[in-house]
Amino acid sequence: MKVGFIGLGAMGSAMASNLVAAGHTLTVWNRSEAAAAPLASLGAKVARTVDRAAQGEVLCSMLANDQAVREVILYSGLLDAMDRGTVHVNHATISVALAKELVEEHAKRGLEYVAAPVFGRPDAAAAAKLNILVAGKASAIDRVRPLLDAMAAKLWPMGDAPERANVAKIAGNFMLASAIESMAEATALTRAYGISAADFLDVMTNTLFASPAYQGYGKLIAEQRFKPAGFALPLGFKDIGLALSAGESARVPLPFAGVLRDSLLEAMGAGDLDLDWSALATVAARRAHLDERDAAAKTSSNTTSKDD
């Protein structure tokens, strides 16, 4: 299949490489052209302008946020440059409002639109083990299924309204952030009583919370391994904002989302913009002054030893 792919960050590059490996003819574009070099080495063609990446049967996009999607998809004239009947598969996590707008703008031009946001970090994308939520017309989804299958462990149908896939992704990320926040606060509590995060989370993630999300993020928290970021704090902040906006639109209160927004904002205010969102654990530790307590306990221990 002749495919275009735009947006070559850590996720997009990994996903696009799997399309090349599956034998599809790929043309890629990225605002920073250097990001396209690894894919060019695999055999992808690099487009100099975004419209040249959209001349195939399908266009896939993996852009960072609403603003990037608006600039690249809506404001650049890209949709007008695409042939009628082309399917655009949008993998970005975007607002419900923008998802609905994109449906309308594609329909005006006779283009097909499929929302296919993903669950999985860059390592899962590279291994073609993403879980992909997919929504849109059944006929359009059937046309792009071979591409999605080349990138996914499993496809999860969400119906014919594309925004349903987006709200499911937003809700899922809200649940992930909630899990991280609960582990962050719980480990702050146990640390205050002398139990290390590693010991406590080893128990929890192998008993009551023996699931991939808790185990994966629990390991990062226990090891304080927040770099390189698989999902950076600002992206988490963006997604919690999307959850709050979606909740407001549908009159669905999300009180805990407000707590998460403030915790993420506090982390970014401390300068942790390049850390993984599991670094919410540092916020809980700072609030409890755990580092100061540890330092005071060490000083007290040293003093007692000298007195003895």
C-alpha cells in the first residue's frame, strides 16, 4: 500500500518503521527533517513538504497535540491537496472538540477519517505491540486494517464516531495518571515510616496490583528512573487537561483530574519538563519533605554514633 506518515517523534518513527518492515511504500514528513533520516535509511522516501507526503492511498499522522494537528492538518492546506477518497488515520491524542471538527473538515472534501490513538510507550511501538483504539466508518477502517495490524498487538473498535476513540484514549490516560499519583502518594507514606519505595511497590505490584501499568510505572518510581521520558510530564498535563475539557462538555465531574492537573503543574513548575510523568513521585516526596527528613535522620544517627 502507498502510505504517507507525518509526525516522526519517538512514537511516530517507531510506528512508521513497522510499516516499512511490513512492505508498504512509505513517504514521510516531519517539521524537523533530521528526524526522517533513520526512516530514509530503511527505504522510506522523505517528502520536502507536507502535501507531498499525502499523495498515497492513506495518510497516517502522529502529532503531539491539538495545536500541532491544527497547524499541520488544518491550516497548511494539506486536506485540500489530498485526493478524494484518501483515508487519513490520526493517531494523535487530541481533544474531543477537535476530533469532531476534523470529521467535518474531511467530509467537506470527500476524504475518509479514522481516529486511531494508541496505548503504549516507544518500546511497545518499536515492537509493534501497541493497543490501538479505532473508530470511524467501517469501510474506511477495513481499508487501513493492514496498516494498523502491522503496528499493533490488538485493535480495539470504538464505533463509527471517531471522537469515541479519542475520549477512550483520554479516559485511559486519566486512569494511568491516577495510578501513578496513587503510587506516588503511597510510597511517600511508606518512606516516612522507613519502608523503601522499592520494597513497598514490590509487594503491591506482585499482589493487589499485578498489572502492566502498575508494574511498569512502579518500577520507574522504585528506581527513580525518570529519564529518558517515555511519556513526558507536559504531555501528561496536556492529556489531563483534555479529560477536564471533555468532562466539562458532557457535564461529567472529574474531581480527581483536578488533583492530577495540579500535581503535574507543580512538577513542571519545579523544572521537571523533560522527565517521565512517573516523576509525580517526586512531587509527593517534596510535599512530605522526605529528603529533609532523611538528611535529618542521617545527621542524628551520625551524632549518636559519635556520642557512643
